Amino acid sequence: MKVPFVRPDVPDFRAVAADLEAALGSGALTKGPHLARLEAEAAAAVGAAHVVAVSSGTTGLMLVLAEIARESRAAGRTEVIVPSFIFLAGPAAIAWAGLVPVFVEVDPDTFTLDPAAVAAAVSDRTAAIMGCHTFGCPCDTSALEAIASQAGVPLVIDAAHGLGSEQHGRQVGAAGLAQVFSLSPTKLVVAGEGGLVATSSAALAVAVRIGREYGNDGSYGCSQAGINARMPEFSAILARASLARLPEVAARRRAAAAAYAEGLAGLPGISLQRIPAGATSSWKDFVIAVDPARPAGDREALRARLAAHGIDTRAYYSPACHQMEAFRRYLLPGQRLPVTDRLAATLLALPMGGHVTPAVAREIAAVIAGPT
Ligand SMILES: Cc1ncc(COP(=O)(O)O)c(C=O)c1O
């Protein structure tokens, strides 16, 4: 492909070489000094009281949800309200924690969790609400927090795409009980594999620290079953150097997104994700909606044409979670999710990242606008 869908946005080797060498020499390959520094730097960056680094965004979600499951089981609360239009790691983590995903709709324009749909789904079985900063667009945490607090349940955010996203002029991460970031290679901050659990709760931070360490609280006692979800020291070193570059990496994506938006403006049958006023997307993904009735062809036709020009794309998120074999069973009898079905059938993610300069974005927009 001439333009790959993604190319990991990583720091130069020279930025990490000395620390990697020192870590190798010291033998501190896990639970080393860089892990602790990463947690402190990330807490400052996202404005959270506590950050616990873990092996992935998925294990971070699993550990947070496992704690919620423990807290809410006695009250018979077992359900987590979650959009179906989300990466499958969210519903998977809910199921791993022994909870039940209750799928609801997203807003048709922002693609993020629809607060009205959440309010309608809350019941005395609700254990938590899970939103997502989908493709980097901050979800409406104020409205979701209000619903969660009225229901007396925690709000958890899948913030996998959230480093580089801002709300009210601040990096996202502080709202809700916990926000869980991913540092996998497609994100703006990369650890190789890794995740960050940001939380306002000292108790949850302790539970995640114990949970990431098999459930060992340090005494070799085990009060709850955990997993090994530690972030290796090499990953912490890479993540620290990567986090330091976040403003620059995010600015490049904003420039690419602006060039895409300009090139695609007014094209019949093509619409863009709406980023709410006062919010900034990280542009983890730049996603367009392709009207199936577009004379120039539907999403699959456009995808094929872009591929013929060497431009790699992804149909995110298709299928949606409620359409997947593992999660279909969680649909309520007769439940339909038409907004989600439509988004799953029409959205197309274009190449994004450091390799997509504004000139490349304009070139891709010109192919989309061009003759079929
Ligand atoms: C929205 C979303 N949630 C969760 C995850 C899982 O993160 P990780 O790959 O770090 O486990 C991803 C991964 O890409 C994601 O896109």
C-alpha cells in the first residue's frame, strides 16, 4: 500500500536507547523505576489523582470491572450499560468480569454513547455505565456522570483513544470513576503494548495494583483472584518517551484531520464525525460516513477504489458488538439498534498518523472526490 492505514508513531531510538541499556544492565525488567515515573507523569498529563500502568487497555478494563463486580454483586447489580458501537475489548472485559453487557445506542453524529439511551436503560440491575471516547471524540462525560450519580453507579470510560483528546480545554481522564487508556501501537502514545488506569479513587487504584499482580497484596496473601497485568519496564520506557511527544503527535493529527475535512467538505454522500463544541478529538481515527445511496458508490465501492490507489482503510466498527457471535446473546428480546447498524454499515476509517501529512490527506480526499 502506498498509504498504510497506520504506522506506529514512536519516538526515535536515540530517545530511549540509554534507558533501555540501563534497564538491561540493572536487570530491572519489570516493576522498575520507569514504571513509577510513567504513572506519575501520566497522572499529571490526564489530571487524575491516580494512574496505574497495566499490560494493555483490555487488562485495565478487566481489572476495573472486576472490582466493580465485587462491589455490586451483593446488591444484585450485574449489568453494565455500554454502546454496541465500541471496540470489542469493552464488552469482552465486561463478560470476563462476570458482568452482563447491556447494549445501547450511540449518537448518530458523534458516534459516542447516547446519554438518553443510557438513562432509559438504567435499572436496579445496573452495576456501571461504560462510555467511550470513540475514535478520539470525547463522550459526553457530564451528562453520563449525572445519570450515573443519580443511579448511584460508577461511570467507567474506555479511553483507549483518549490520549490527545480534550474536553473543556483539558486532556480527558479525570471524569468518572475511571478512564482506561490504551498504549498499543495504533495509539498516539505507544508502549508497544500497555494501558493506563486513571482514577479518582485511591481504593480502586489499590485494587488494580493488587489485581495486576495476581491478586498478591504484597504479603503473598491473596484476597481476590488477580492476573499478571504488569507493564514491562521496556514498555514503560517507550511510553514515557512517547508521552513526552504527545502534544506534537496530536498537533500533527489535528493538521491531517483539518486537511481531510477541507478536502471532503460538501462532497455528496460523505459526512464526518461531529466533534461537540468545546471538545477536541485526538483523531486516533479519522472516520467518514458513506451514504449507501451515493451515486459514486457505497462504502465497499469506495474502499475498493481507495485500495486500487494504494490507500488502506478499515471498516470500523463492522460488525458492531451486538452483531458478533460472542455478544449477540446479550441483546434483549426484540431489541434493535438501528443507529449502530447503520454506522456499522457505512463508516470508513481513513489512514491516520504521523505518516499522513496534510498533503497526503488532501491527496486521499481528492481520490474520494474524484471520478469513479
Ligand atoms: C476503543 C478501544 N478499547 C479498548 C481497546 C483495547 O486496548 P488494548 O489493545 O491496549 O488492549 C482498544 C484497542 O485498540 C480500543 O480501540
